[in-house]
Amino acid sequence: MPDIFISEESKKEDLKPEPHLSEKSKSKVQKEKFPGSTHNPLSAFCYYPGNINFETKESKEKVVLLLRQHPITNVKWILIAFLMILAPIVLGAFPILSFLPPDFQFIAVLIWYLVTTAFVIQSFLTWFFNVYIVTDERIVDIDFYSLIYKEVSDANIDKIQDVTYKMGGVVRTLFNYGDVLIQTASEVPNFDFLAVPKPDQVAKILQDLRIEEEQEKLEGRIR
Amino acid sequence: MTTIPLLGISVWLIAKIFVLLGLVIYFVFALVVVRQVQLMTDTLEVGFEFPIRALSWAHLVFAAGVFLIALVIL
């Protein structure tokens, strides 16, 4: 027989969400394994890295994802550096610097290697410090444009409006990397995670975090 | 030795001054790199700070070394 009268109290109980549901789903997400994800500091795809800390990180904030450009993007500058290292040895066979006295020739070679070192350091640091961080609260884009210019921008997860990922081309398909384009309603309207590994999984993680954040909002558990 | 006719100064002496000047500027650049690496490792800590700082310091020492060698042998 159907109930004719249901008290307000029991109605409220029915509507009450499961208190630890989001925590459960969070741990479930954490337990998911992404192949190729390591905690190596030089890795381009770190899922739940334990030892990451950045300038504006809050004490309770948890880093979910640390991304860099795919290591394959480094091949170009490594090849150039390799050629630069070999150049004085190969060109030694030709009398290019013969118009200079021997002392100047020696210094010229040293200066060449100095420039090569600067090129290697600059290229490596640009790759290493150009990171995209996704925490349980926001996304952070740390851009290291050159040795003398950097930019750090962030947006809350709940400000994300649209996530698009792009993968195209032979190399990108072969090595499974692409761009994740994030549109936000924050001061910085676009966050472009360029040439990151597994863009589909990044988009999925962002989607999970957005759902999580919406759930937290509904439950009134916003930090 | 090649000299400039009117001034009677060696061309290589002028070249040496320019090389040393360039290396001083390069040394300042290497200092900026060290400072920037310090700032960046403070901005982002991933457990790889020591090798990167060591790399920037090695670059600075290399720049200073080349300057000193140029000063002595040119």
C-alpha cells in the first residue's frame, strides 16, 4: 500500500547526499592507474605526484597532475646541441679560423662551447620549468619563456567552461601527445597545455575534477 | 704584428679588449641564469633542484674560467 503521508524529516533524510561519497570517488580516482605515469621529477606526466610543491600552493591543496611537454619535443634541441658540440671538431679540418692567431683560435673554440652550454641550459630549463599543474582546486600554468622571463597563471576548477583536446600529425599520434585547450571564466580566459602526453586522459581527469567540484558545491563543502 | 697605422696600437690588442668585454657581459648573463634558476626552483619544487642549481653554477664557473683564460693567454 502506498504511503499517504511522509513526514518532512524522512523526506529530508532521503534528499541528504551520502556524506563521504565524493571522498570515496576521490580515492577511487586516485587509485586508478594511468600507464606511463611515474613520480620521476623529469617525467612529463605525473599523476598524483607526492613531492610537488609550488609557490602559491595551499597547505590542504593536493596536486593531481603535473604535466610537461612530451620528452620527444626535446629531440630537436638535443640534435642541434649535438651538432654544435661536434662542429669545432669537424670544422677543425677546414682552415676557417686560420686568419686568427693560435691563442684567439683557442678562445674562439672555448666561446663556442660556452654558447653551446648556454643553449643546452636554456633549452632544458625551458622544457623543465614549463609545467602545467592540476590540483584538486585549480589549474596552474607556469611558463618559463626564457632565462629572464617567467609567467604564472591559475584558474579555479569551477571556472573551467570547456576542455578541448587536439591530437594530429604522425609524430603526435605515434607518441600519443597533443594539446589540451581549456577555456575558463577567470581572468586568464585560455589555458593551453601544449604537447602534453595523453591529452585524452588529461581531459578526463579535468572532467572528473569538475564533477567533483560541482558535487562539493552542492554539498556545501567548498574550501 | 698588425698595427693600426695612425694610432700605432695592435689590432689584436683591440680584439682582446672586445673579447674580454664580451666575456664580461656573458658572465653577467651567467649570473642572471643562476639567479633565475634559484627563483624558478623556489617557484616549483619537484625534487630535482640540486642538479639544476649545480648546472647553473657550473655554467657560471665555466664563464668565469673562459674569461680568466682569455685574460691570461690573449
